[in-house]
Amino acid sequence: MMRAKERVIHGALLLCALVSVATTAGIIWILAVESYRFFEEISVAAFLAGTRWAPLLEPKSFGVLPLVCGTLLVAGGALLVAVPIGLGSGIFLSEYAPPRVRSVGKPILEVLAGIPTVVYGYFALVFVTPHIIQPLVPRADIFNAASAAIVVGIMIIPTIASLCDDAFGAVPRSLREGAFALSATRLEVSTRVVLPAAMSGVVASVILAFARAIGETMAVTLAAGAMPRLTLDPFVSIQTMTSYIVQVSLGDTPHGTIEYQTIFAVGMLLFLITLTFNVIAQRVLHRFREAYE
């Protein structure tokens, strides 16, 4: 009887795993097929190296660099916001917070990850831009990369804080006790012993958060605008890869046209970038786990 139950449980779990794998494979297949049709008409070099993105306007141009630049500008700015706050929160939760404060503080911090991203987008429009960005930089557009970077940075704080906390918790207690025995203060132990020992975990958390920021959609669509520009100015309207996909998906672009296929070409590029960062993060985390086994 027990063996029969075990077989049923094993089969159910295997089915769940297969559904997940099949779903991922289906998504990749659709991206690959539609992207191939796109690249039959547009060369890969023109797509990756072009500096003008205007697939819906005449004269048409399919250089994706403005979208990539906008995406990296927002994601990089988000890291500038999230890394100091997330790292500081992780150190506090791991090294300073009493167990009671930690048990309450960490779930509250992670609530930020559960807020709908569209709320962050409207928060950027009605508060961040008019009350923070424009008073400091009057020339800033209503839709701008800086505002999007701030709200996306807030969104990824829980990712960095939680993973950093886990990384600090994996550092052997003997390292802390040895430092305290040498008369080190708690701050010195946290910053000169625990942080360097957990650096690979910290780096992995930052990489994962960066990948999360690259894939953000609604908050960036609402806050950054829809103007593809190859610029490093964070106070002008830009467009990211995800916001372009939203723009075309909600429009009247006919199915099967080259304009429609740009969605999948951009999506495939976004998938490859995100996959690369996730693979790097997993390898760093794997090395981190091996360090103290």
C-alpha cells in the first residue's frame, strides 16, 4: 500500500516537473520560430548594431541598441538605489537585529516584492518625478529613466536583502568569534569578516537583482516613456525592450508582419540576456555554497 502511494506521489511530482519544463520549452520554441522569420528579412548585424529603432515608422529601422541602452540605463540605475539599501538591510538582519525584530522585519521587507508593479509605475508618475526628480532637475521630462530606475530599485531591494541575509547566515560562526576574540567591534566583524567571506553570495544577489530589473515591464512602461533613444541621460524619456513589447502587443499590428515579429526578436534577445545573468548568478552561488561545506 505504501509503495503504491509512493508511486502515485512520484508520478504527480514528475508530472509537475514535466509541465514546467514543457512550458519553458514551448516559450523558447515560439520565440525561436518567430525570431527566425524576423531574421530572414533583417540581418542579425543590422539588428544588434543599429542605432535607430523605428519599426513602425517610415523610413523603418531595426537597430535594437536604443532599446538595449534604455534597458541597461534603467537596470543600472536601479542597482545604484537597491544595492546600498539591500546590502545594509541584509547586514542589519543578519548581524544586528534581535531574533524578534528579524522575524518581523524580514517578512515586512519582502512585502515590497508583492506590490503590483503597475502601482510602482503610478507611484513614479505622481510622486517620484514631480516631487523628487523635477525639483532637483527642472529640465527632466515627465517620463524619464531616473524615475523608472528609482521605483525598480525599490522593487529589487527584497531580492538583494534576502539573498545577502542568507549569504551572511552561511558564514561560520567561528569566524565571527575569532574576530571578537581579537577585540573587533561588531561593525568591523560585519564589514571586514562577514562581508568578505560572503562576497560571492552578495555578488550573486546583485546579478539576480539586475536580471530582475532588466525584465521589469509595467513600472518601466509607465515611468520611462516610449521614446527609443541611444542616450545616457537619465532625465529624458527612453524606451526599454519590455516596454516596446507592451506597446506593440497592445496595438493594431497585423499578425505575421515584420513589425509583429519584432516583438519576438526583442523578446529572444531579452531572454538570452536574462538567461546569461541567471546562469552567472547560479555558478557564483554554487561556488559560494561549496566554500563552507
